[in-house]
Amino acid sequence: MDAIETVLAMLLAVVGSAYFVRLLPVVVPLPLMQIGLGFLIAAFSRHGIALDPELFFLLFLPPLLFLDGWRIPKSGLLRDRAVILELALGLVVFTVLGMGMLIHWMIPAMPLPVAFALAAIISPTDPVAVSAITSRTPIPKRLMHILEGESLLNDASGLVCFRFAVAAALTGTFSLTSATLTFAWLVAGGIVMGVGVTLLITWVQRWLTRHFGEPAGSPILVNLLMPFGAYLAAEHLHASGILAAVAAGVTMSYVELGGHALAATRIQRSAVWDTVQFSLNGVMFVLLGEQLPKILKGARASLEDVGHVNPWWLVLYAFGISLGLMVLRFIWVWTTLRLTLYKKSKMGERAAPPHWRLLLATSLAGARGAITLAGVMTLPLVMADGKDFPARDLTIFLASSVILISLLAASIGLPRVLSGVDFPEESSESQEEDRAREVAANAAIAGIEKAQIELMSTSMDADLYPQAASRVIALYKHRLVEHTEMDEGRQFRKMDMAEKALRMSALQAERKAIFNLARHGHISDDISRKLVREIDLSEARFR
């Protein structure tokens, strides 16, 4: 199988994995299915894919980090910022130091900087992997927001620590003063470049649109290239391209609030980004499975360097490191929670401690995934003197094993830990949604009345607009009635659900009729596509 055919097979495996997980009677996380399909591809291909570590890092990480920063709920990020920072920064440093020493103690032949590099790259958690596991398991939204915020920031902190550890392994020296100054520049330079590149590209794009119009597809392509621009600009200045991609995504979320993009552009862009995220994450896990035979072979060869011949030592190392990660995470979560409750009690506040199952779920939810895989693949092939990088294959194997074991532990443990636990409903989001709908409906009624007056003064058919305006206003007043009384609101919500079901049936019949007319040549393909798109947009709104 040629390299191009292997790549196509990997993409096909990504598509097939989404269907296979639905066919199985048991819950299997999507990443595990993709790893298994990648392993099958490796069994039937004559030669695998050789990847340049720097190219691998550039292709996969910027868009994924950019999208994480763009889509993470900012309200939850600000509300739980203290907890998120404790997990994203404090826990990462705690994990790097604790696991680095543990790994070096378990495998004395592995140099200490390499052990710290392995500890750093397995410290970031992966929200996509956790989301795939918890898709069929009830989990509090606030906990999910905390896990998402943690993964957004610990990607950067973990990868920066990884960079320092690899540099120490290559040079054999480490200066705390130099590392502190370098870290400050990496953080500040990365954030500034991410924000600056996003604002600059957005301003240029708006100026071009105002003067020359907006070509179809151009804004989406520019948006796709934005994280790569921020990443490369920061790396050119020796700042953190990782933080630049994250900062660009967060900045884009605020730029989006300006509402300058066209509605059709937002719909198409969202679909494109969903496809990019699904494809990149899927390809990375399929690639992990495809690389597993080679990684396992290299790891077995590395065992001789660490003084062992029996391959079962690899299993012992993998489970020992995975268990150590879970224990350190539980210790950190429990300790910081106790300190938080103690501080609140000192301030006279009463805070009930969370359910013990929630603490255990937080520890199990620290699944590793795409970021760990992408980072460990960037380990240098050779040292500065031309010698092979020490225990590179063993390090990649152990990081890959941690991904597999953490996914299995989360997929098996989370449903059982959270089963039967009643979590209080978070009513703040539904109240915010109701409030936003009410404000929007009032603004819409005012806009209709204003537009009615303007159109009546310029149109020959002025008598049509009062009747049309009353029909449109009636729809918005129907929404406002929902917020008058609680009982009436519940009744109207039930009525809305019934109305949605009827509208969905009507839209399906409508679409079927359009396709039938097009099949028999009664309308052109252009008209058919236009009408079906309108029906699809209406259906997406109701869904």
C-alpha cells in the first residue's frame, strides 16, 4: 500500500469509526475505535508513514488549540477561573515534578530530563476524548466547563514544560533564571502575537470586504489559516506558538461578538470547523494505531538499554505511570478543595463539599489524547552530537500507552462512578436563555415597527405592510407570553414542543416534494438547491 493510499485509508477509517461506535452494543470511546482501525491499517500496509516531528506539530496543534479557545464558554471560564488555574498550572507543575521523579525511579536508565519530558507531555488532558466518553454518561455542565478550561490552558503549560525538558536533554544543562525569563517571553510573546495577528487579519478582511465585496468562501479560508499565521508568527519571534494559537482562538470569540460576519458565512464556517476538528482528531488517533507496531518494536529494543529483556516490563511501566497520574490528580484535587473550603469557612461562608463521587470522577476524567500524541511525536530523532535521542521509542510507547489506559479507565470508570448520582440542576443557563430571548423579541418588535414605517413611505403597496407586520409581530409576542407566568410558560413550552414536531413533519414533506419536482424535471437544479437549503436552515433552527 503506497503512502497516499495509506492516508486515504486513514481518512476512511475516521469516517468508519463514527459508525462503528454506534453499531456496538457496548459504549466504546471513539478514540479507542480509531486507534484500533489504525492498527488494522498498519497490519495491511507494507510501509508506514514517516512524519517530520516539526511538520506534525504544525499541522495538527494550531487549529485544534485555536478551536478550543474559540468555543470554550467564557462565562464558565471566568466564573471558575481559580479552580481552572489550579488544575491547568498548579497540577501540571505538580505532575511534572512528581511523575518525572517517579519515572526516573522506575526506569533509572532513562535520563532525568527525558523522564521530565515524558511527565510534561502526559500532563495535559484532552477534552475531546472526555467528551466522547461522557456522551452517554450524565455529567454536570459545570464540571465539563472546568475540564474544558483546564484542557485549554494545560495544553500550553504542559507543552512549554515539555519544551524546556527536551532542551535540557539536548544541551545537558538547565538554568532556572534563564528558564524563568524564557518562560515569561514565551507566554507574553505568544499571547501578544495571537491577539495581534487575529485583530490584524480581521481588520484587513473587513476593509477588503467594505471596498471590494466578499468572495464566496474567502472568509472561511482566511479563518482556517488564522491559527497557522498566529503560530508561525510567534515561533518566528521564538515565542510560544501554542499560546499564540490559544490566544488567537479566544480573541476570535470576542471578535465574533461584533456580528460582522454574514449569517450564511457563520453557518458554513461552523460546519467546516466541525469537519476539521473531527478529521484532525480522528487522523491523530488512527495515526497512533498505525504507528503502534513500530513504536512497540522500538520500545522492546529500548528495553535492552534499561537492563530488561522481558517485554512485560513495558506493561508494568505503562500501568505504573498511568496509576501514578491518577493518584497525583486525586491528591491535588482533594487538597485544593479542602484548602478552598477552609478559606471560605474562615471568611464566614458556608459551602457544602461536593459528593465524593464527583471528586473521583474529576480524577478519572483526566484522559489524555491528541495533544499528548502530537507533542510526543515531536521528540528529536538525534542529539546535537548526532547520537540517537535516548529512549525515544520507549518514551513514545509509554505516552501512547498512557493515552490508551486513561481512555479505558475513563470509559469504564466514569459511567459507574456517576451512575445513580442526582446532580442539582443548573438553572442559571436556562434563565439566561429566557432573558436573552425576551430581550431579542422586544428588539425584533421595535425593529419591525420601525421598518414598517420606512417601507410604507417608499413603497407603492403601502397598505400591505401593516398586515404583514402584524403577522410577524404576533410570532414574537407569542415568545414573550412564555415569560409572563410560570404555569403559562410551562404550557407554552409544551405547545412549542408540539409545534416543533408538526413543523418538522411539514419541512420533511416540503423537502420531499421539492426533490420529487427536481427528479421529474419540473424545476431546475439551481432552484432545487436553493429551496432545499432554505428548508435545511429552518430544520437546523428547530432542531
